[in-house]
Amino acid sequence: MSTPTLNRLANVVLAVALILHTSAPSSGQEATTTGQASTTLAAEEIQVPAGFVVDLVYTAKPETEGSWASLATDNEGRLIVGAEKEFGLHRITINDNAVTSEKVPVDIKATQGMVWAFDSLYVQEAAATLKRVYDSDDDGQLDAVESLPGSDGSGGHGTHAVVLNDDQQDLFIVGGNHADVPPLVGSRIPTSEEDLLLPRQWDARGHAVGRLAPGGWITRFDPKAKTHDLFCAGFRNQYDAALNRDGELFTFDADMEWDMGMSWYRPTRICHVVSGGDYGWRSGTGKWPSYYEDSLPPVIEIGPGSPTGMVSGRDALFPSRYRDAVFAVDWTFGTIYAIHIEPAGSSYTAQKEIFLTGAPLPITDAVVGIDGAMYFVTGGRGIQSALYRVRYTGDQSIDLAYHSNENEKLHANSRRIRQLIERFHGRQDAQAIDEAWPLLDAKDRFIRHAARVAIESQSVDQWAAKVFDETRPQAVITSAVALARSAGDQDIKAELQELLVEKLLQLDVGKLPDAQKLGLFRAYSLAFIRLAPVLDSQREPIATQIDSLFPSTNQDINTEWVRLSVYLQTPDVIERVLQQIENRPDPVPPQWAELISRNDRYGAPIAKLMETPPPSNEIGYAFMLRNLRNGWTLEQRKRYFEFLAAAAKFPGGNSYTGFLRNLQTEALGQCSNTERQQLTDVTGEAFDPKPPFEIQPIQGPGQVWTLEHAIAATQATQLRKADFENGRSLFHAADCGKCHRMDGFGGDIGPDLTSIPFRFDTQYVLQAMIDPSAVISDQYQAYSILLSDGRTMTGLVVPDGEKIAIHVAGAEAKTIRVDLDEIETLSPANVSQMPSGLIDRLSETELRDLVAYLLAGGNRTAKVYGKKRAQ
């Protein structure tokens, strides 16, 4: 580490942890194949429930058939396998005990998913758009390929499965979070933004940096019109999807296993996929909790793993409980789960069963064949592939069970209500508001979600007034969320924010159930994110309204109270949260023991986490507290950093220690230079803000930089050529260092910029330099000041002992100190403390070097300089 940021003991712990931490590969493809299967597992070594039999049907020839990633059946019941790389498609025919494999003579490479529909094979290739493979001359042989509109996202997080809808009219196309949404003719999601109240950190190891909403997505593709309609989004990396016997869609979403140990870790999970749904994936620390009012929860969480295939059991000749299930495939742990789905209102709950498992058994896809058996293939990442069959030979009934009791009828009616409201998604309809508005307080969350999306799909002018007439508490919250997300007229956003906050303040939180309390927190957050930042006059009333909610026995309420209170800068939030951190209960380990036993290599680090689980919730609190610059005592600072040092001793995912290190860096950045010097006994930081290197003058020639020209000069290919030493010198020569610190050197008037790579991209940095007044943090709000002696000035106002320090705006960054009673008037200024034009002295090369240095966070080995420099 170039700059030690934890105490010396914690530094040792961090270093060891960085060496030892590893975790299971997700479907994000982060892991290697070392130690995986190079030979085929015998069928008798695969475990299945009593009455089931597994057959090894065929072993692939790696030199001609490659490693298999996908599986489908054609119109005659033959199997088609899709291979990685250049090995293409092979058709496998099974006649009694004779198995033949033949190459399909079309140019298809690196198949990610496929399905037979409309007398054609629809194939999703990696790094290519959707393809239709068909028989051009009716000779029974697939021999032609048509390219269709779609996304060409490549790799393990690109475009994946193709699923035939039950209406036999269109296809579901599945894309991961690194696949751009294809060109659309419509969207059932009215709006999709990051919607984070507090700043995020990107992944500490650089995964998915800069990837923004909507994340992984599913479209409905019309093969006749050849158009896509966005159906839902907000996944991390869902590889496949399947329809249950009710015709409802489910998917198996990936975790980000490097997050394990952090409060924002989301295990792999089964989601009920509905129209207009946003399932909340946001990159880095930004993942939405599943209780957010504008998101939807999973039907069940599975745990760590690598989701690949999904298949419905409805056409399998299996016992009826398995025909009601959907099956989810996990590559890492060699498992097929039976997800036993039970209706719950308009959605479902679920129980998981380990239906099939073996080790090593890297399963990539599964289908139900024309014979009613389940077929699955192994492979991926160059691994030896094989085709297996699962048959039922027991004596249980294999007939579909028909559910006709009253509860089932109620559930079916709830689904019909949801589906009727979903017809308004993404389109204007005169009946939508009348039909959907009464359902905004539905106890059924999926119906309430459908109603809100239907309302958001209508012109806001038609329904905004209804929000302020509403009296039902849940409907007030739901409609407030809808209004915050929908108001697009910039001229009225500030006014709407004030009206919305006034409406929400009328709710009696003591009478709200926990779910509505969480909805209230989200409604406030969206009002401040989407409409206008909180006003100073609103801080105290909101803080008073929610004061009694913390601490709560409900961990989710605690989390949201901390989030909103930090944003509001509630005066006692630091002490109350520190006490909650220090009086924390012992963490409850996740129940993953059986799962990790199926893969010794990837299960070992998870076992360590289960043995000594980290204080994940409290790390989440500390993460939010890092945003506060003011209001700390030195003793509170010490307690905060002591907790971070203690947290560093626990195991976690691959990014655990990096997140803590970046968190510590940001928190130190909020300290003054004096505080950092006083904290060295806790942090181990040898702090001296004076640069120990020579600062060279700017050479120029400069220019009046526009955002467009600056972006062109700082493309990634240009930044890789940047000079670290020159960028570091320019940080101080261009006066950045007068107000800002970088890597411990510089001033402490403005925010510490060492955290830039954790939070911002190139365009954001350039925009902030060229137009510093475009976005101003309320913690760095400049004020227009009139002193009693008649002097006027604009600058930051900071308590400084018994005096008030005024950091006067301008390139000189002059500071004066006055008594409080010398200030006659104080009003917020609409301009940034940072003067504009600071970079106009720089040449193109100098701008490149400075921007690279900023994006590197002062780290000469950062990735921005290219792989060779980063090694």
C-alpha cells in the first residue's frame, strides 16, 4: 500500500486478507478454470432424489465439438448444443441407445442461448446480435442465418438466453448488466435511474465501473416486426429464464461474490419477472435493498453461486410437485435446484430443493426433451463437455396436479388483477388512472407495483393533483414515489418537492407498519434525488418525524434511518450511530454450509466467512457516515477509525478489504489536516500535507476548454499515455492543491479528491472542472456574507473554535476569521467555491496528465495508466 490508512495491526490483517481472499465464480466469469473438471463425471456419481435415474448420454469431442454452453430442442425433438468459440452448433439425435452428433452447417460462434420457435432456431451469440437459423430449402437441414436487431453485448455479462413466450407470439431476450439495451420501440419501465441518496463507491477491484442503470434486462421481441420492447430490468447477470405452469416468468440472478461480508451483498436469487419491474441492481455499493418501494423482491435467495440455465418442469414426466417447479442451474457448485413455487397473492413464494448435484459437475444448461426427460450439458470455459439425461422411474403419479381450492382461486384472481393493470404499462390509456389509482394501497406488493407503473406511464399532468388529495397512508407513499419519479418539468421540480415533503410530513409514523415506514424513507429519498435537494427549513421537521424510529428491532428501518439522517445532517446522527455500531449484536452467519460442501475450492473462503461473519450491517452504517465532513469530535473520529480497523480483521469477498481501504480513504478525506495529524496513533498514517516533490510550472498553451473537446482529449487510449509525475505536479501548479487533497497532500477547504476513482468517471470530473457550479454539494455550499464593517464576500463558512472561518472563494483561497456577531447576513450563493477556468491554462497534453492523475486517485499503478503500469 502506498499510503497506510489503517493502524499497523490492521495493515497486517489487510495484507494477509488480500492474499488469501478468494470466492466462488459468479456467472460474471471472474474466476478461472483451474481445478475444474477435465474428465467426465460418471452418471452414478451424480446424486438425485429417490426414483430418478441419471444417464450419461454422450461425451463431447473437444477438438471438433468444443465446450458446450447452451442446449435446445428442435421441432423434431432432437437436441442442439451450442459451443464456445468457433465450434458452433451440433445436432444430437438419440435413437434407442444410438447417439449421433453432426455439425450444423452455419456460421454461428460462441452461443450464449437459443430456442426453437416459429420453424427456426433463434440463437444469441456472444458479441453479436440475435440470429435466426433456418432451413432455406426445406431439406430438413438448418443452413441459413438471418441477423436480427438486438444487443451485441459480449462475454459472461452480455446477452444470454432466448425464451419462447407462452402466447407463442414473441420471445423473451435476456441480457446481462454489460449488455446495452437494444434499440426499443417501447418500454414498460417508465424511467430507470441510479436513484442513490448518498454517493456510491465503485467496486474496489474495478468490476463494472461506470455501468449504470438499467443493469441486466429482459425484452420482448416481436419476430414479425423485428422489434424489442423493454419488459423489465435491474438484474446483475441473469443467464436464463423459464415459465412456470401459470405462464409466469422466473429468472436466476447472479450475486457479486466479491461483495460478501458487506451490507450490499445480494446472494444469487430467484426472481418472479413481471412487467415494468426494476429489481434494483446498481454497480458497486449502489445495489438497492429489495424493500425499496420502486423495486421488487426475489421469491427466494439461494446463496453464492454461478447461475446458468433455467428450465420449467411443466412438460417433464416427473412427479407432480416437480412439474409445478422451475429448475435453476448453478455452474460453480454443480447443482440443479428444484424451485418449488407456491402462489402468494399475485406473485409467489418458493422453497428450494437440491434436485441434482455432483462434483465436479459444471452444468451450463438444461432442457426438457420430447420424451419428458430432463437433459443437461456440462462445459464452459473450455471444460470437457458431456450430455446427461435425468429420467423418473419411480411409482409416484406424474400427472399434473390441478389446484381448485378457494385459496388457489384467490391467488389466480390476484394474478388476473395484476395482469389487467399491466396492460397500461408503457402506454397512454384513458382508463389507466381510474383503474390503477385505487390499487396504490394494495397489500399485495406486486399489484401495488403494477398500479404505480401504470400511473407513471400516464402524463403526470393528469394525476399529480391526486397525490395531494390522497388520505390513505400507503397510497400517499406510493403516489409520492410515482410523482418523484415522473415529474420531468425542471421549472416545477423545486415546487413539487416542497409540496411532496409537506404531504409526507403529515403521516404519523408511529401508526405506520414497518413496510410503510420503509416506503416513507424511500419517498423522501426520491423527492430529494429526483426533484430538488433538501431545504434547510425541511431538515429539522423530517428529523423530528423519524426520530423515534432509531434504533429499531427492524434492521432495515435502522439502515434507512441512518441513510436519511446522514443526508439531512441531523446533529446527533454521528453519536447515535457510533453507539449502535459499538453495541452491535453478534452477526448471524448465513446458512450456506451444505452448499459450500459441493466445491472445496470455492467453498473454503465462504466457510471462513461463516465461521467468523463480519459486522456487515455496521460496516454499512460506517459507509454512510463517511459522507459527513462536519459535526465530529476528535473522540468520535477515533472511535470510527477503530471500528474500521476491527472490521478489517474479518474475512469477506475479494473486494472486502479494498472496500474498507477505500472507505477509510474517503473518511480521512473528510478530516481536516489538523485532525489527520491528531489521528495518526489510530490510523498509522504519517501525515504531512506538504508535497515532498518539486512542482513544475504550467507550460501551456492553454485554451477555453469545452466539455466536448475535453472528452476528446481524455479518451482511455490517451490516458494510458499520461505522465504520472507531470499530472501530480499539475494538480498543485493548477491550484487544485490549494483547496483539495490528493493522496494526503494539499489543502482541506474542499473535498479530498483521493476518492475520485471509487465514485466518478471521466465525464463527471471534466464537467466539475469546466462548470464547477453545475452541481454543488450542500457540505461545500458557498455563502454570500455581509459583515458588520460593510465588507461582502462569498465563501465557505466553517466553525473554527470560538471563531467562524470564512474561506473566501477565488483562486487565492484566502481565509479570514471573524466573530459570529460580526456576520450581519448569510445567504446561500448560487456559485461554486471553486472558480471556473482553472484548466484553461492547460495544453491538451497537460489536461490529459491531470485528468489521469485525478482518475488514478494519486496512485501511480492505477489501471487508468494501462495494464503495464498497473502491474
